[in-house]
Amino acid sequence: MVGILELDEKDKKILEILEKNPEVSQNEIAKIVGLSQPSVGSRIKKMKELGIINHAYGINIKNAGLYILKADIKCRQPKEILNLFNGCPFFLNGFVVAGNKNLSMFFVGEDLSSLEAIVDQHIRTNPNVYDVDVGIIVRAENDTIIPMKIHVEKSDKSPCNSDCGKCDYWNCELCLGCPVTGYYRGKIWK
């Protein structure tokens, strides 16, 4: 497996250019780096095949007006916790990490109380979870594109197997509910 540090200076320059402007043409890149367009195309293709670069579309959290919650979790089985959120439109990503808190998870939502409900109902109550630190991202310094599940398939069953109709947060209108089920009062996933 080739790592990013094993790329040559031309590859690194191509990455820098694509990072600043993903829509730039290979001809423009070729002029800047001093290579032919086919050489640039070949290098980009190689980096994609190696999994070093990927082109993804998503929401720019710097401009979206959404809340991003970061949960640092100390738990017994990080993979089991991550699996609970497969298919959850609020879940952005999770990272197994070394240290006292061995799992970091990121969630997105329209309001803070719905994000709080996710943590309280699905993470804090999990018997494999020992401790949770939660923070709200206040500001993104740079443009940050995050793939987000905007289109969700409707179902009678929520991805987390919860029954929103029996949830205190839902019934007290402290949570917008799950977009997958009929229990959703928000605007994003309508």
C-alpha cells in the first residue's frame, strides 16, 4: 500500500491544486505542474485507485446553518456502537481512536435538543458505554464538505430500532424525531 508520504512532488502539487479547486481541469493542472494532460490524468487515476484521493459531494458545514455534535466515548465495543447508527441520517462519521476515549462520533442536526436526544437515548444508556463527553462544533474555520444522508428511504422501523412514538423526547417535543419513520417534525429530510 502506497501512503501519501510516498508520493512525489508532482503528485503532492496535484493534490494541493485539487484541494483548492476540485473542478479544475486536467489541462489547467498540467500547465501549473509542468506535465502533459495525459500524465496528470494518469497520476490522478493512480491516486484514486490507491484510495489516496476521492471526490465526494456533501454539505459545507461552514455555510449550512446546521449543528454538528461530537461525542467522545469510552466504551467496550466501539464497532457495536458504530453499528447502531448504520442508516441513521443524523450520523456523519465515527473514528476508533487510541486513548481514554476510544471512539469519536459526529452527528448533524437542525436543532440541539434532537442531537442531545440521540446521545441520551442511544449512547449514554448503552451498557457498553462507560463515559461520554459531548461538544457542539461552534465554527468551521475552513470550508468543510461532509457527505450527509439527505435522501432517506421511509420505513416503519427506525435504523436504531427505537420506537419514536414511545420516546419521552419525542412526546415532549424535545426531539424532531427520525426522518426514516413517520415521527419527524423537521425540515431537512421532508
